[in-house]
Amino acid sequence: MTAAPTNPHHVVIVGAGFGGLQAAFDLAGAPVRITVIDRRNHHLFQPLLYQVATASLATSEIAWPVRYLLRGRPEVTTLFATVTGVDAQAKRVLLEDGDTLSYDTLVLATGARHAYFGHDEWEPFAPGLKTLEDATTLRRRILVAFERAERESDPKRRAALLTFVIIGAGPTGVELAGTIAELAQHTLPPDFRNVDTRKARVVLIEAGPRVLAGFADDLSAYAQKSLESIDVEVVLGKPVTECSADGVVFDGTRLEAKTIIWAAGVRASPAAEWLGAPADRAERLQVEPDLTVPGHPDIFAIGDTVTIAAWNGQPVPGIAPAAKQQGRYVAQTIRTRLAGGKTGPFHYKHAGSLAQIGKRLAVIDFGRIKLRGAIAWWIWGIAHIYFLIGIRNRLSVALSWLWIYVRDQRTARLITQGSSKVAR
Amino acid sequence: MTAAPTNPHHVVIVGAGFGGLQAAFDLAGAPVRITVIDRRNHHLFQPLLYQVATASLATSEIAWPVRYLLRGRPEVTTLFATVTGVDAQAKRVLLEDGDTLSYDTLVLATGARHAYFGHDEWEPFAPGLKTLEDATTLRRRILVAFERAERESDPKRRAALLTFVIIGAGPTGVELAGTIAELAQHTLPPDFRNVDTRKARVVLIEAGPRVLAGFADDLSAYAQKSLESIDVEVVLGKPVTECSADGVVFDGTRLEAKTIIWAAGVRASPAAEWLGAPADRAERLQVEPDLTVPGHPDIFAIGDTVTIAAWNGQPVPGIAPAAKQQGRYVAQTIRTRLAGGKTGPFHYKHAGSLAQIGKRLAVIDFGRIKLRGAIAWWIWGIAHIYFLIGIRNRLSVALSWLWIYVRDQRTARLITQGSSKVAR
């Protein structure tokens, strides 16, 4: 690496998700040099990942090369590398290929993966949705199920191929269920000859008592009613007790289904393990009020990899705006510290919760103001296009959505990673 | 499969490339029922596949679900299945899963794969470009090479990482070489800190005496000069004698290169083998003047899987317009036969040859009229957008190209199918 003539304070940011990237953006002009490390070469707009999984958007519409996003910042170096640990004593990050990287301040923004609560053996049957590859894998499974149904003559096997189970009714589960229902009801029917894709069953199973538990009660009720209006079967209060290649078991009932999607839980990245720091059941680091790791004032941790009760005493939710606020707070705290000052504790400000259910169906919980239906759907769409990075992707996503809106056509209906041979 | 009330003549088309799809389109209204079989679920616009490999376009911009393209044709059934053979005696197509399908008329439009002329062991080191997966694999290799160079401190290894060898200087080789040079010269430089991507070497190696051998001599010379003007090194008359993980050997010289791309040759699909029919060195079926397989008047074969001297006595070139003309001819012949008539032999009409070299650099050989430079480049672009299917993809590709033209930005710069761990 070329050494700068002076040797400014080195901030190492691990993870280029919403939190890490925001910290890098907000450190612009600070007397620091920055290294951003990610094991992917791209930043991913996770809130729309389910739309890649359901063939509505292309992968490149919701992902940007990290180094492209930071190209205008000569003091920022982007590393495409996997971090395997932290030597907090020596203030070094350990990389998988044996390299190490010294830091003055470390920001851990390493995110989370889906988790199976002690049932990791379910993963092959019920894949989750966190990466672009997860999304193209799900897309392949969903589309291949319809293809196989088209060729299946046994009614029982055909029914299993046309049954889609989504486990977990948070925003991702609700959005997946709604979009698969739309796909089956509106996009696919004219393309198939032997099956009526409108007969596909989409079953959303939730262990808790309601869908969208993070929203107000009446919005949950509205969301459930809306899902049912587009033929999603909603099953509440029933934990899934078995997943296999043939289906799921809940409440003692076996449901034959060839496609199962896991949207029920996440586990934090191993950041807590790297540091031997206290963590909760989901392995999220328990951080100090200033988002530093206990005993390590030079290590910040933000986003889905941490848990902190900084929302009027409640835990901060694992959503993009929360990670961004934490990234912004960390950047500000680093600046203030370098100037010899001190910052107060982090406070989360909740702007609102949004979830799309289907075409012209969405819910928005702004706290005092609650919106539903078409108005919420339009605001949901405009907000998501606004939060995409760059005019190029905004135009592209707007064009894709326009086509879905007007023609019910989803152009990313590609079965990749294998021919019919591999896929079946 | 639901049986139609009557039992019309059944045309089975294997392969939904340019030829097979055109045959299906042109049989509209004929007294037939049609089954289109493909082992991929999508039709691929292969002439622009190199743009996916070089991060200029997204996969969904050049691929369409086959059954979507045929959705308005109730007499057409699309099967997502792999054909493993033909029983010409029983007039049946054999599918991989053991199913069989009876035909009255069979159209084999199964295309070609890249071929290594007896050096199949080179494939892992020098992948070719025929499918969407090939393209995303190449894209990953090219982008990962730059990423690894950014982290490599050994000058010799870094040089090997920044050396891109393309073997074969037909249109695909020329277009790949030109676009990789553009990527290195114009798109990537601001994003990297430790390497100057402009120092990347792009080496185009051709065994024959000139680039674009299918074009007129002066256009070949112009293409070579244009490639050299954008810093592509052109090596002519030197067959590659070795490919390995470290580079290539040609003319007794070893060139260290971590990225090698094969654009040197194709081999037809096993259609000739299925039928025990006569084939040329590249395994292309030798068909009758009416495109039927010798001894099998009910089996047509078209496109890259056949060879026929129907271009004023010269072999028909393996390009999209040729496959389409053959598809159209076959559809017409089937109609005429069903009406009790006879058609004359197939004649290929060559509209012209086009190749893009770089920004504002292209060559077009219309026979009498030859174009080069910016005018050829604009015609090339407009022609390709025109030949895409549907206004949606035309808009999308136009938007992608506008961004490349104005900002040199390629938005599909995604390394997928593996994290930094897998990719390195």
C-alpha cells in the first residue's frame, strides 16, 4: 500500500452495508484516512432484495460496487477481503489470506445472516434472503417450481410444486408472500398451458400472534386482511416444527410444499466472537451508549450486528435507517474526539415503518400518522426510489416498476445457475 | 398434457435460440400444434452477451423467458427440459427425465458450445462465452483480477493479474478485447488507489493472419488499427499452444496472465450424434438444400448446429440473422408441405456483418458499402437496440448505454457467485 506523506488517524470500517457506508460518507473532510473492507464487492440495497428473488428487479438495479461509491474520496481505500478476527490488543484486523491491517479506530458494521434457531439442518430446504446469490437462488427455486408443475401429471405432486411456504411474517415475509401471490395471479397465467398458476397456494406462517409485529395493531390487521384479499393464506401463532424437502410441519399438521422460504430470524455476524464481547441470544454485540464495544473505546459497532436500547429505552430495530443513523453518529463522534471533544449517547429517531403487501397495497406507520392502501403504496414506492443511490438506478427501477404496474410483466424471470438438468 | 379436441400436426422445436424461436413465430396461424423445448428457461440475445461479461449490461436486459415470448400463442407449449436423443424411427424426442415426446415434424435448433480443438483441459483456465452463466463467470474473473491486483504488492504477480488474454479475433474476441480495454482505461481508474488500471494489458491472440476474418480486408486492417489505438495488443498468425492457470504460450513465448478468455472456436450440439447423421469437423450436421437431415425428410436442422453451402455456394455464417432466415424458411416449408406443395432450396441472404470495437469505433461490411468509425458505431448501436425484443428491454439497454456513453459508468460491476473467499 502506498503510504501517505503524513500519517493521519486510520479508521477501518468493516462492512459496506448501510451503516458502514454512511460512516465513510460522513467522515468526508475529517483528518483521517479510511479503509473500507467488505467480502462482497458491492453495497446492497437490502430492502428491495425480495424483488430480485421474485423476478421484479435485476441484481444490478439494487447493488453498486463499493469502490465506485467511494471513488471521489482519495483518502478512502476499498478492500475486497474477508475479515476473520480482530486483535484488539495490537489494534489490528486479521484478514483471511493472512494479511493484517492496523487501525486507530475500528468500526464493525458486519451485519447479520438468517438464523434457524438451532435448526441449521433446515437451511437447504428453507433458504433465507440476505445476499444477491440468496435472491437469485430463491428466484430459481420459485420459477423452477412453476416449470416442474407445468410438466407434472400427478395431482398431488403438482399441488406440492404449486405450494409456496414463507416462514416468518415480518416485512420480508409479508413482501415475499404478496409478490409471489402477484406473480402467480397476474404475471404467469398467460404463459402456462397445463397448469393454472392462479391455483398456486402461498402460505405465510408466523409463530407470533400477528403479521408485521413491529407495526401498530390496526395496521397489522389491515395487512393480514390485504394479504388474504390477494389469496395469501395467513397462519398465526403456529411455530414450524419441521422443514424437509417435502414440506413443513406446524401445529402437528404436515403441509406438502416444494418451495419453502425462511424469513423468520437473523443471527449477527461473529463480531462479538472476534472480541469476546457480551452478546444477546442472536449473537448481537451489547454496546455502550456511544456505540463502542465495552472495554474497547476505539472500537465502534453498528447496525444489525449490535443490540442497544436507544429508542426511548426500547431496542433499536434492525432496519436500514437505524444503521445509517448509527453510521452518522459514529462519524460525528470520531470527528469530535479528534478535535478533543466528547459526544453524548446515541439516540435513535424512528422515521416510520413501511411494508409493501401487493399492487396498490402497503402500510406505513409514522407513529402518529398511519397510512394504508394505495396512498401508502405510492409513498412506499417513491421513498424507495428516493433512497436508491444515483439517478441511473432510480430511472432503471422506476422503469421496471412501471412495467410491472402497467403490464404485470417481470423481466428478470431468469432461471440461472444451472440448466433444466441441474435445476430439477 | 391436455389433448386438443382435434389432433393437428405436431411440430416439436428443440432450442429457443434465434432459429427455433423464429420458426415458432412464423408458424403462427398454421394448422399445427407446437412444442418448444429448451434446457434454459430463457431466450438469449447472444450478440450482446460480451456486454454482460464486461459489466455493461445486466443479465435480464438480454434474456427473456421463452414461455413469455410465446404467451399469446395458445397452440404453443413451452417445455423447460433437456433433450438427450431422438428416436427417428418412432418419431420421438427423448427427454432426460425419461419422458418422450412424439413429433410429426422435428426442428433441431440446438446451437453450439465453444470448443477447444482437442484441448478440453484448457477450459478451466480459458472459459468461453455462450450462456448467461458463462458471462457472469467471466465478469467475476475480470473484476476479481482488478481487485486482486489492487492488493498485490509483488510487481510480477500484479502484472499477471492486470494482463487479459483473449484467444480468437472474430467478432466476439474483438468486442471483448475492446470493452475490457475501455473498462481498464475509462471506467475503473478513479475507483482504485494502489494500481493504475490504465496499465492493464489486453492481448488479443489470433492464429489466422487478420482480425475479423469474415470482413473485407480493409475493414480488418481498420479494426486492428482501432484496437491498437485503444491499447489492445494484437498478435496475429500465432496459435496458442498452451493454457494454464498462469498464462498462455504462443510462438514459443510465455505470457503470464491470470485472465484468459476463449473466443476461438465452437462445436455444434450433439444433434448429429443423436441421428447418426453426417457432420463436419465441428460436429455440424450436413443438411440437404431444404435444411432436412439426409434420410429424414421430417427432421429439419437449422442455425449453429448445421453447416450448409447456401450462400452463393459458400457456407452460411454462424450468426443470428442466418439462424432466423433458416427458421423462417422451415416454417414456410412446413406450411407449404401441409398444403400439399413443395418449396425450393434454402438460400441465405447476407445483410451485412457488424462488430463493435470500442466507443465510437465499429465496422460494418454491407458488401458493396463499408462503414467504419463513429457512423458505423451509431448504426451498430441502433441496429442492436432494434433487434432486442420489446420496448421494455430496448429502453433499458438504451439507458445503460447512455450511461456508459456519457459517464463511462458500467452499473453491472457485480462480483457474484462467491464472496472474496470463494473468488480468491
